[in-house]
Amino acid sequence: MATGIVGEFLDLKAETDADVLAMQCGDFYEFFADDAELVADELDLTVSQKSSHGSSYPMAGVPLSELTPYVKALVERGYRVAVADQYETDDGHAREITRVVTPGTMIETTGEDARYLAAVVSGGDDGGRGGNSGGTAPSENGRSDADRVDGGPYGLALADVTTGRFLVTEVADAGDLRAELYRFDPAEVLPGPALRNDDDLLAAVRDDLSGSVSLFDAEAFAPGRATHAVREQFGRETADSVGIDSELALRAAGAVLGYVEETGAGVLASMTRLTAYGDDDHVELDATTQRNLEITETMRGDAEGTLFETVDHTVTAAGGRLLREWLTRPRRDRDALERRLDAVEALASAALARDRLRETLGDASDLERLASRATSGSAGARELLSVRDTLAVVPALADAVGESDLADSPVAGVLDGIDRNRAAEWREELAGALAEDPPKTKTQGGLIRKGYDDDLDELIASHEEAKTWLDTLADREKRQYGLSHVTVDRNKTDGYYIQVGKSVADQVPDHYREIKTLKNSKRFVTDELAEREREVLRLEEARGELEYELFEELREHVAGDSELLQDVGRAIAKLDALASLATHAAGNDWTRPELTDDRRLDVDAGRHPVVERTTDFVPNDLALDDEHGFLIVTGPNMSGKSTYMRQAALIQLLAQAGAFVPARAAEVGLVDGIYTRVGALDELAQGRSTFMVEMQELSNILHSATADSLVILDEVGRGTATYDGISIAWAATEYLHNEVRARTLFATHYHELTTLADHLPRVANVHVAVDERDGDVTFLRTVREGPTNRSYGVHVADLAGVPEPVVSRADKVLDRLREEKAIEAKGGTGGDAGSQTGADDTRQVVFDLSSGSFAGGTENGTSTTGDEREAAAGDAASAAGESSGTAEGESRGTVKRVDGLDPETEAVIEELADVDVAATAPVELLSRVQEWQARLDDSD
């Protein structure tokens, strides 16, 4: 068993559940045993060996002042790092764990994005009790909790330890929970006791998020303990005053506070505001919609090419965080949105004032994070100087606004929430206290200016006097003793010394004591020099200690007023975000949307905000209202249907983020949610195919959307058989139209659905136009009224680079299908099973699209007659009917009768011949075709 310093390390490591321990040993933090090998592999440190009572242990270390970047690197790789600091005792020194740095409690971050720690509590944690959500009371959209697809409710708390921001809410179900976690993307998630065994939820968290999951003391989630923690931190009545009536939310908040306290992050004092947020004021954006609309990351996971990257012209980290929040949490409060739009409009129309404002903002540091670092005790003198310099920006911002066309706009009001007198006092206090170029080490002196503290000034004067004596000693010795080549210097080994050239070393006075001989000189010391050295060292130590003491008092004073710094930081962030939106609007010909209270989305010459940057974009109009609230969008692949629908959703989102929109004009009725189903990738590892994902996304929309929502459907039902797909798409359309009544855009290749416009009053058809001349096809990307009359899949295949023989053959097959003639299956097999025919062998068959199989062809090696083939072709093609979607709504031929068939088959053919396809409802037609197929299967 290890003893000594290694034993102490191992004992401390056993006290914590951290992955790695960094233990201070003098001027270094050391890692031993397995931890040394781990950090060596991860951080490319050199491993040495430490002997301890006959055993040897791996050892690696980093200098005291360089621990932070190493800890940061480890934490970003997902490790929890414990730090043990050394302190002096009567018997020497001892060590104890002072903090545990985790992904959600790391203060020293250099990234601009928020870094959230989240806690989640389920109603199942307390037997179903949970705030205001008991029983099966109807929710806002009329569904009871018993009707929900996913479990719930859940309490959610989110704290950004780098800024002190603290948010709590209660969400209804697992879908809403995933949406919020995806939106905030916490670095670390603490699941409540009941959720630790919820494999589905934990898997979803790990799949959706880039952060880690950590287990924390179950008692921290207990109602009494959590509520007490919240009251202690924010005040007894705070939860009620900010509208938090959910016990689940409070329990999550209490768990976060307990975790921050236990890990020793030291930032609790920076968490001064408890903010409740919920469904009343924000637009619901589930995780699928956030991904599909590529708000903050593309479908490939990139930042470039997103909505945020497009409109982000911020010049501060805090401004970028706020703009991201506006885009991922659009609002429903029309008055608040109008104020934001007023500010953007004022900034967009005042170019010179906006440029001056943005230039001034560029001098601001991230005050919210600086306040948090001051509170945690990790801020150095340079960070406090950044606080000083940023507070100095406030009057400059006020001048930039007040002396311009912005003076009477809402922009001026952004600074009204700042106590400018206190900000000025702090600016003067920090300017008078801190040296302009302080050293990196807080204890070596030089941190504090002269004139700040009388006692310090006396020490500085005595120290400077002693230094002056030393600085002039060499000249005095030369004059007094007639020596040449004399210098006075200092190093760690010899201390202060007098160095004399060897040529005159024998001329030194008797009171010089030689301490070292060098190649060309000798070093001496005198009693007086030794005394002066002790005095200088005493004064330096006293000065360093007093300066550090004064600095700590100053930092604590700053931390005590962190709320002021946060106010200033938020105001700067808001100005920056508003200016960013205005800059983009002015530079890209965006317009202010007209917000309305009716159910309308009327866009004149709208454009996709991201796509328009990289292509010669074709604008399109859009009109959704109570009369025509459901548009069925048809047209070829690659023609722009998806772009058209996404741009509609993004224009809605931008308007409710308080931004201008890419259009000539836009009337936008506020929505409570935006829901999209736009393609899907196979998730086979999770046991979910493309079609399963599609149906789950459709299910979420049908359960969640309301009459005040916007729904975007880009294909439904394409992942299964034709009949199944059409039936699902048809039924979903009816449900959305009749029951949900949400504003809907539905792109489909099922042209059967376009007939719904004749039967459902709010459904209308639009299509993406195509210009076809002499066999050449041009996608115009212009949306026009009415349905399209055909598809251009073979043409798209050609554009995609499919080999010419395949494209040519597909064209011929398509022509035969349209003409309902038999198709020669080239290279088909015939005769005995397993026999092969050459590539030039053919047989004539008819492909029955309804069943997905060939009809006709060879039988026992003998081909059918031409009349039989034509009859089979007629039967199969008629049975397929309009439901195949292949001929895209073109007319079909008559049914040809064949002699010698059994009575049941003849009866089916007679019934088929009597059907008026154009006059029969599609659903009824599908039903009859299925009945005929069943009867034919049972016949001989």
C-alpha cells in the first residue's frame, strides 16, 4: 500500500468520484498512478516515475499557473477533474479537494456559446406528484395528460455557470423535454432518480446533445431540500413572484444549486436572478423542427450555412448568445416583438449611427462571464481591467445613441436599465486601484496603483528606497574603492552579489567575502549588502501580501455588485443583437413584417434567407389564411418545393424573433408552434427505419399542433407501399384540415391528393412550374396556382449523373407505362429455375404498380400471345388505376376482355369495366381495387 505523497494522492482520489485528480505539490499540480498515464495520453505530458516505499508509480505534472488549460482540455473530453490545493498548517502543510470541475461547472471557458448545466425531474420521481400538473386536466391544446404520446410532465432547470443565468420550467412530455434540451444543448445533464433507469430518454439525450450525463445525489432532488436551496439562493418569495408554481421545476432548480455547491465552482453568488420560462410566450419548436430548419446547425452538423450564421453580425460574445436565443426561442408577445422590430427598423435606417454603435460595442468584453469569474474568485487583475474598460463603453454607447437619429427610438431605452452612476463609480474605482500592466502572478506585487492605500504606499516607498540603494551600489563602490568592471545583480542561487572582473579582484576591500569564482570574474557579498537584501525581501513579501489582500477585497467587492455587471452585459448584448439584425436587413433588402392577430401568412416575393446568399434566387409569393389555410405543393424533385416550404417557416420564425424578413412585404399572424416533417435518415442502430421515424414525426405533429400552428410536411407515406402511403397521407390531410386546422404546407408526389382541393374548403393546390420544350426541361422555381400535371423523375436522374443507358431505358419504360403497353423485360430469366438467358433475351411483361409485381411473360418456357399480353396489360394497368401515381394523373385505357377466364375473374373484369374512375372517390376506389385483388387471388 502506497504511503507518503503517493499515498496521500490515492487517499484523496478515493474521496471523490472524479475521473482525474490534480494535487498541488508546491509549485506544481501532480498526477500519479493511473491518472498520470491518462493525462499523459490525453494531453501529451511526459511521464516519470515516483518511488514510494519500495514501489514505483507513474507521475506527471503541470506548473501551478498552467493548470487551467489542462483541466479545460480534460473536461472538454468528458472527464470530471478534482483539484486538491495545498495549505499551510502548524505541522507543515496539508491538502484537500477544493473543487471538482465538470462539463457543466467549468468557469474558465473560452467559447462564446452559453455553457449550461441542466437538471431534469420526472413526475414519476414522487409517485406522480408534480406541481400543477396532476390528474388529467386538459392542456392548452385540448388534450389531457392521459392522451399524451410520451411520459411527463418534467421539471427542467438550466444554469449557465459562466454568466450566472438561471432558468426553470415545466414541460409536458418527453418530446417537449427533448426540444428544450436540444435548444439549450447543455454541457452536462443531471437526471432525477426516476430518470436514471429511463433508457429511452437517456439515449435520446446522448444522441441529441454534445454534453454528458452525470448522476448526482438523489436527495438533492427531494422536494423539501430542493425548495430550501432555492429559497436560500434567491429569497423565500422569489419563486412565487416570478410565477414558478411547479414543484418539479423547483426540484430541478434545487438539484442544480446543490451540484454547483458540491463541485466547489464558487459561482452561486453570481446566480442572482431566477427566471421562469414556459409555453405562454414562446413558439414551440421541437427538436426535429430545429434540425430541419437548420437554425443553429445544418443537417450535417455544421455551423456554416445555418440561419444563425447567416444573420449573425454580432461583435461581442454575449450578443451572439442572445441572438442565438432569439432565433431558437421565438416569441408570441406581439407588443414585445413590435418593440424589437421598432428598434431594428431604427438601426436599419440609421447607417452611420449603427456603424458607430457597432464600433463602440467592439471594445466591450463579456461582462456576464467576468462577473461570474469574479464571484468564483478566479478573476485576475487583467479580468478586472476588462471590467473597467467595458464599463467605460457605457457612456460611449449612450453618446452614440443620444447624439444620432436613434435618440428617440427604442434603442435608447436599452440602456435605461443600467445604473450609470454606479457603473461610473466602479469604473473610477477600478481605474484608481489597478496597475495598467499588472503581472500574471497575483502575489509578486505590482497589482495595485500608488495612492490607492496608505499602508501600501508606505511599503512601496520603503521598497523603492531599498531598491534605489541597491541600484546605485555599483557606482558607489567604483568611486569609493577605485574599482572598475563592478556590477550588482541578483539571482535565485546567490541572492544579491557584487561582481568584479578578475583583473581587479585582488583590489577589493577586506570586508568583501568571495562567494563564487567565474571564468572572467568573481562574486562577493558584504554584511551591509546581505542586510539590505533581507530588507528588500521582507518589503517585497509584505508588499505582495498586502497587494494581494487589497486585490482580493476589490474582487469580492466587484463580485458583490455582480448584478450591475450583468445588467450592463445584457444591455450590451441586446444592442449588439439588434444591430446585427439591422445590419443584415439593410444589406440584404429585407423588410419589416406586419404582425397580425389573425391566422395569416401572406408573403410577397419571399426568399429563403440562407439559400439566397449562394444562388440567383427566384422569389415566390405565399398566401395562407382562413380561406385557404392548407396548400398542397406539387412539382418535380429538385424544383424547389422544399426550399419554398422551408422559407415560409423561416420567415414565420424570423418575424417572431423580432427580425426583418427576406421578402418584398409580409403579413404574419403569430403562431404558437412551428412543426416540420422533412425527410429522415435511417436510425437502424436505434431500431427505427426511415418510415418509422417519419411516422413518429407525423404522430408528434398530429398530437401537438393546434389551430394557431404552422405545419410543414415534405412528403408523408413515401416509405411504404403505394396504397398504404396514399391512405396515410390522405387521412393525415383530412385530420389536419378538419380537426387541427393548422396552417399547413404539404409537398407530395401523390397527385391523388390534389383532388382534395375539390372537396375540402380550405385546401388549395400550388405547383412549381416547369418549362418543357423539344424534350428539354427547365425548372423555373416559380410557384403557381393549381396542381402539376406530371413528374420529371427520369430527367432528375439524368441531372444527377445516372448512366445514359439507364436514363434512356427508364424513358422508354415510362412511355410504355403511360401508354399501358407491355414492357419487354430485357435479360429476364425463363425456363427452368436457375437457368440464365443472355443480356439480349427479352420477354414482354406488365408491371402491376399496385402489387409491385410483373404480370404476363413466359410460362414453362413458352411466351404468351400478343393478344394475351395486351389483355394482361390492360387488366394490370386498370387495376393500378390512378393510385399508382406513375402517369401523374394521365388518363388510362379501356379494359380488354379475355376469353376462357374463370367466372370470378370475368366478374371482376366486368365490374372494373363499369367503374367510372373520374367519378369515384379515391378512398372508395382503393377499397374496391383491394377487394378485386383479394377475389383474384382466391380464384383459379
